[in-house]
Amino acid sequence: MSGPSIMETLFQRTLEDLIKGIRLQLIGESAFISKAMEEIRKEIKSTDLQTKSIALQKLSYLSPLHFVDMSWAAFHCIECMSSPRFAQKRIGYVAVSQSFNEHTPVLLLITNQLRKDLGSVNEFDAGLALDCLANIATVDLARDLTPEVFTLLGSSKVSVRKKAIGVILRVFEKYPDAVRVCFKRLVENLDSPDSRILSAAVGVFCELASRDPRSYLPLAPEFYRVLVDSKNNWVLIKVLKIFAKLAPLESRLAKRVVEPICDHMRRTGAKSLMFECIRTVVSSLSEYESALKLAVLKIRELLMDEDPNLKYLGLHALSIVAPKHLWVVLENKEVVIKSLSDSDSNIKFESLRLVMAVVSESNVVEISRVLLNYALKSDPEFCNVILGSILSACSRNVYEMVMDFDWYVLLLGEMSRIPQCQKGEDIENQLIDIGMRVRDARPELIRMARSLLIDPALLGNPFLYRILCAAAWVCGEYVEYSTNPFELVEALLQPRTSLLPPLIRAVYLQSVLKVLTFCIHSYLRNKSSGLFPFTDNLEGVVSESMSKGKTQEASDLPTPAQDDVFNPRISDDNPYEDLPLENNGEDSKFDSFEKNGFTRESIVNLLNLIELAVKPLLGSLEVEILERAQNVLGLIELIRQEFPDQLSPRKEILAKEESEVSKLIRSMNDAFCEELGPVSVTAQDRVRVPEGLVLEENLKELDTICGDIQPSTSSFFAPRYGERIEESLASDLQNGEDSEPSRESTSLLIEHRKRHGLYYLPSSASNDYPLANDLRSGENDRDETEDFVRLTAQSLAPKKKPNYSKPRPVVVKLDEGEVTLSVASKKPSSKYDLLSGVIQDVLQETNLMDKSSRKGKEKVSSDVPQGSKENVQDPEDPRREKSGLRKSKHRSHGKERKHKDPDQVDGKKDGKSERAREKSSHRHGRKKTRQRAEGPLNVSAQTPVIPDFLL
Amino acid sequence: MGIRFILMVNKQGQTRLAQYYEYLTLEERRALEGEIVRKCLARTEQQCSFVEHRNYKIVYRRYASLFFLVGVDNDENELAILEFIHLLVETMDRHFGNVCELDIMFHLEKAHFMLEEMVMNGCIVETSKSNILMPIQLMDKTS
């Protein structure tokens, strides 16, 4: 590069030219900018600082607005920064603040320049350096420049001192030991008569206190004085934020500040300050009734305001207060519910959050109804948010809130039919989960599943596939509760199922297999048990479910017509027409059951139907479908051998009763009857590690890393060997039949269970399901807002125990009384811990050393005899100092994790990590004991500081 | 942290000023600004001025063709930030006289200078208009 030609300097485009150029360009913005960049790259290499700085100025204009990389110009930034001319220096500083970060390689080169400018007599130079430091300070910079910053904290120039205070936050964050040097001066600035310095200092303390409030409790008197004396709303807001953090830690402090805060709330005309007062009261001082009442009054004013901002904030304040004082939300329920249809989505979300906060088992039915109606009217996004929150609220803690599962299952069905519903996966999981956990819900579940399956229209909506998948699974698994298995088969095989994705179709086919097995089994059982067809367990279940008020629905079905559909080829010729009649004569109570038609003819129809529908699937390319289709057809093939043709006389079949097929069917049915139950999340822990298997020790570390990832219980299945096997076994014995295969299979299963029974549910648990009855509470489908309000008015009223017509069915829970997977507590980052440690140290020293001089000046504590304070503190001193010493020793270990709050750590630590900890080095152990010792010490050491202010 | 970033964006979604108080790479900035602009510019006058975004809040206000967007921590006082935006606009107005988008475009460094005086490290440190403008006026005089 040759020296700067005079032409270059003369004809350099200024920033203004560049901006004008961008606005007038005809070649396209990006092309223009890349051209400009070429220019800049050339100009910036110039040895003339003026040319260079203008090039840099243009670059730092383009970089943030047009996302142009400028990291390559780092060195040029430094050159400009060291220019003696302020304008050029400023351009350099702006560029540095904009583009430098911890990874900038030339960062170390600026330390000296910064030091020089920080010490400059020109306040603007110092100001530039401070601004820059606030943006880019790294650990090294913060450490090296702490003395300069400390000097400036006492600067006589207000603008410099103010900026020095602003920079402190970043310095402390990067280099906690700076606290030892600077903290005292920082605190002194709280006493400054200059409002600008005070405001900067309060701002810094607000940020510091929000990270670790406890360390700043000793400064409460200073903050209190600001709260009472200051007239500046900005400062007051910050101080209120500090007190919001401190008050929960020290009840005497809360008592002291509650009055001034209420005063501000009453007096102020500024909405921002008033809102801050409200927020402070509802979040931290809500146990003071008069303050809370005043805050609630003000919240109401906000809610009633036309301004959407204030309304939003009102709702926000309600959501803060909701967990502790639900009545406040209930008082304002009209506004909240009306806000659900606000035009502003933020307000809608906030009010939905509030509504979800008041949901309880006594009003969940009404609220869900209201929300579902809003969901129907809302845009797809909000609709799904509503559905999502209903789903998660109802399933919380294993359906804790749901008393009536029939209602809930119907609700899930209703949700599925909402056109915008995209919650397929959640609903799928819940349907299956409820099926496994709540036995009493199964009849309703299968009825709902049936209604979803037989609707061909639903197969056109891809969002529903997951739900249909669950419905198909439910139909196969709990077919014994079905009123009409044939209909189910028909629904599962309807032509439009070809629209389904292959894996879901495979579930459909599997369900067909289960239903088929069930039908054949019931038919054979029916035949073999002769005169007592209904003593059998399985059919007993069916008949039982029939008698539960479903007879009507079943008999409504035009069964003969259905049969026609099943197989038109045979329907006109029906030699076994008398069979149902015969049974009818036997017992009219089971009329409808016979209409279900486990007749020979209907079975044959069923076989034909399945064969017809499944055969084409043998050409499927999807393995899952192919395999399952093969299974179904193979089974049918076997059965066909026993039903050679439909005209064979009945006797023959009776004779062949105990043939291979019936054995096979029986054992298959037994296998399908095993109940699937939820599996405990801790089941894996209870499996003993086989000998010789060495688990990687290192993996234990994963516990700390993945502690917060909790596997969902609902996604695990395992067969649960409930009483059903034993019952069927017993009934087999009772019947005195030769049931070799089934016994064989069940005995195998029982043995398996014995071996692995550890982590299966005890079979007795499932024996005492109470019977659900079908009393249905009247549904409300008014849909005007006013009605909702009235409706919820009843339901939101805090009644203790709802009067339900039936007891809540048993919900299988697994992890009760066990240690749930501990979620790793969120620990504040070590940086802040270090910081708080130093601050506590410093405050302690400050209190000892200059207490007399400083406190003497203060009005608040002036009436307190100094001696008493000294007395209270003296006994603590040696220990404090020791702990401080140890702490500093520890810090030399670098960035080790350090836990501030031993209670928290000890309480939440789970066994594994403790073990891991014990194994780890001795140093760790020492650290822990130190923490233990320090924990109570902190409290006892700090509390004495405040009382003299509070008394 | 308090304030995380301050953006000025015009109606067409072009960024006119961007000031960040935490380091983000260019790509992160581009993505962030895109998301925010899409979210906020679609809102109507009747809707409230606070938008929740990722794990923080955006407080915004529109003046003529220019949107002022401030990203703040969740527990920051939203109304105070609105007042802060207004103070910023008033300050610029006092300096430029009937401030408009073009003023900010052509005097971006001055706008940055004002922000530097008002905010440090995400904390508001100066709220007096004359104090904010003092150094700029001095600079204008000397140059």
C-alpha cells in the first residue's frame, strides 16, 4: 500500500455521502453496500488517521444496520481510538464498543489506552472510556482497570462519576474481587445529594440485588431513606424493586416499608410508579391486608381502564397475586373472562393464564366448557393454546383434578372434533393413559373411540391421525367393553383408512386382530359352555357393561342391516336364524348381547369381511402393515379349517369344540387380555444390575446434567398381570374343561411375573375398582359471555367439597410415596455466588470499621445507641473473619462451583449426586462442611445489622 | 441487566438504529430483529405495547413512521420503559427540532451519543434532557 494520495483523501466519501448513496442507489442495496465495503477496505488501510477514521465510521454505520461483519477491522479501531483528536477517538471507541467481544484477539492491546483515557483530565475522554468499558469489559480488563474505576467513583465531575457507577456492574460481574476495592465508595454514592449519582447508584444496586438479595440486607437503611426522601420516580421504582427482593427475607423490614409504599401508591400520579407499588405489594407484601386491599383497588382501576397497556398490566398483577390470594382473581372474574375474547392476543393469553390459575376440581367442568366455547370461536393459534392448557391442567398430577372420567373422555372427544385442533399427540397420550390407569373410564372410552372411528369424515384431517390411532388401540385393547365388536371391525377396515399413514394403519390392523380374537373366543365360549353361557368371566364382563345402561344404545343399532353390509354374499341365506331366538328364550335380559350376534353366521360374515378388506394389503410395501395383515389372514386361515363352510351342521362344530383352533384362540385371547398398565418412572432403578455387567462410572455425571429431563410416565407400556389372568384361570378350572394351552400360557406368565414382579403393580390393587354409574350431569351449552360469567360465578365460588353423584374412580398411580426424580435445582451461576460472597465480606468489614462514622450521620439510626450494635456483633466477628479468609482461599481455585445456599443444596440433592460428591476429591468435602458452617452464620451475622434500624 | 437492546425500526421493517447491551453475533442479531419486527409491526394501535418474546419482554411505541423497540428483562417496569422511550424522543426532538426518521439516519452517531448518556450497561443513568444534550452541544460548538 502506497502512502495516502491526496486524491484519496480529497475524494473520500463521507458517511453522509454513503447514506445518501444508499437511499439513491439504482444497482440494488446489497450490490451498493458491497461496493462501499470495497472502498472502505481500501481507505481504512490509509496511514492518514482522518481517512482511516471516516472509513471506520462508515463501517460502523453499515455493520449494525446492514449486518456487515467488522471484526476484521479490530486493529484499525484501536488505531483510531488512540488518536489525539476527540472526533477520531470517538469514532474509534464507538467501533470498539460495537464490535469487540471476549474473543477479539487484539483486546489486550486496548488496556493501556483505556487506562490512559480513564485517567485523562478531559471528562469526555474519560466518559468515552467508561462507556466502552461498560460494553466490552472482560475479566482481564476489569481486573486491570479496577483502580482507575475506583478513582473515578470519587470524581468531582458528576458526569464521570455517574458513568463510573454505571460501569461498576459490569466490573463486578467479571471480576468479583473488585468489590473489595470499590464497594464502600459505591455505597457512599447512595448518600450523594446529586440526584443523577443517586439514580445511577440505585440502578446498580437494583441489578445487584435482583441476583442475590440476601447480601444487600445490611444496606436496607440506606434504601429506606431513598424510599422516603426521593422525589424522583425513576429512583423510586428502582428502590421499590430492591425492596420487593429484600422484604421476603426479613419480616421486620417488610413491616417497616409497607406504609411508605402505600403512601406512594395513594399519592403518586405516575402510573409507572403506582404499578411498581402494586407489583411490590402483590409479590412481596401480600400478607399485609390493608396494603393488599389498596393494591387490589388499584388493580381494579387498571383493569377498568380503556388503555390496553394498563389492562394488560392489571391482568399481569392479578397473575402475580393469584397463587397466594385467589380471591382477588375471583373478585375480578368478569373482566378476566371477558378478556378472553379481547382483540389483543397478549391480553387473551394473560387472561387464559389467570383462568387456568383458578381451575380446581370443583369448577373444572364449567371452566372447560367455557374455554371450549371460546376455543371454537378463536383463531387457530389461540384455540390450540386453550386446548393445550385444558389438557395440561386436567392431566396434572395424574388427573388429580378430574372427578368424572366419563365427562373427561367425552371432553377429549369433543376437542378432537374441533376443526382447528392440533393437539393430536397430547390427546392420543391421554386417551391411552386413561385407558391404562382408570378402569371405570373404559366403557366410555371405547364408546368415544367408536364414535371417532366410524366417522369417515375425520379420516380426512391429518391432525387427527394420532387421536384415531389411540382410538383404534383403545378399541382393540378394551374390546370386551364394546357393545358391538362387529361394527368396530367395520370401522377399522373402512376404505378411507387408506388415507392413514402406514404406522397408524398398522395399529388399526392390530386392533382388528384383537377384536377378531375376542369375537371368535366369545363365540366358542358361548358354544362350549352350553346351557350356562354367561357364567364365563369374559362374557360376564360384557353383560355387566351392558347392564350399565348401555342396552338402549346397543339395541338401537340396526344389527341385521349391519350384517348385510358385512357380507352381502351370504346374507340372503340364513340357516341359523333360530339361534338367537333360542337364546332369547333363555334369558331376555341378554337380548342385546345376542343382537351383538356371536352367532355362527355373524362370525362367518366377520371372517369374510376381514378377509376381503385385508387381502389387498398383502401388496403393501410397509413392513408393519404387511406383517400384521399376514397375521390376521393366517389366523383366519386357521379358523376357516374349523368352519369349512357355513352350511356344516352345528353338531360337527360342537364335536370339534376342543380342537386346535379353539385352544389357539383361547390362548391368544388370554394373551390379549393381559392388562397393560402404566410403568413407574423409577421401575428401572429397581432392576438389579446383572453380575458381570460393569456400568460406566462416568455416566453418573449424567445425573447432574440431565436431572431436569424427566421421562414422561405415560409413554411407557408394560403388560400388567392383573387379576384377569387369575380369574380366567379360575374360571377355566371351574368349568372343568381341558384348558391346557391357556393354563400353560398363564402359568408361564405368572412365572414371569414372579420373576419380575418387583416392578409390576401388585395384582390386588386392581381388584377394588368401584363400579362407575352412568349418571350424567346436565350439560350447559349456553354460549353468551354473560352466561359464562354467571355460570362461573357459581363454580368459582370457593366451595370446599363438590357434591358428586359418584365416587371418583380409582386412578392407578405408581410413584406415590416414592422419591420422585429430583429435578436439579437451578443454581445461580457461580459468578454471582463469588460476587455475593465478596459483597458479604465487604459489608461485614464496612460495618465494623466505619460504622460509627457513617451511621452517625444518618437520621434513621441516629437514635440507636452505638454500643448496643457493637455488642450484638462482637461475638460473631472472629467467625466471620475466618469464613472470609477461607472463602478467599477457596476462590483461588478458580471457577469451581460454589453453592451459596447450603439448605437448598442439601435439601434437593438426590442420592446419586451425593454419592458422586463423596467420591470426588477431599477438597469438595471440605468445601461442603464450610458451606454448612457458613449457612446459619450468614443469617445470624446479618440479622443483627438490621434490627437497630427497625427498632 | 434491565435493558437488553434498543432498536429503531421504520414501517418497512428497516432497522435505523440498533444498540445492544449484551454481545450477540451478527447472525443472532439479524434473526432477533427479524422476529421482533415481524411480531411488533403486525400489531394495531389498539393493542397493548408489550410483547413477550423468548424469555424477555419488548416494550415498543410508535412515533409517526418509526417504531422504538426496547427489549427488557421480565421484571422491568413496562410503563417506565414507555416513559423512557418518550424521554428519548423528546430529547431528540429538542436537539433536532421536529425530529424525523431522516434526522436519525443522518445523525446516527448523535442518537447513539444520547443513548450512551442515558443508558449504561442496561441501566438508565440519566433522565434530564439538558444533561443528556450537554456533551453533544459542546461537541457541536467545538467542531
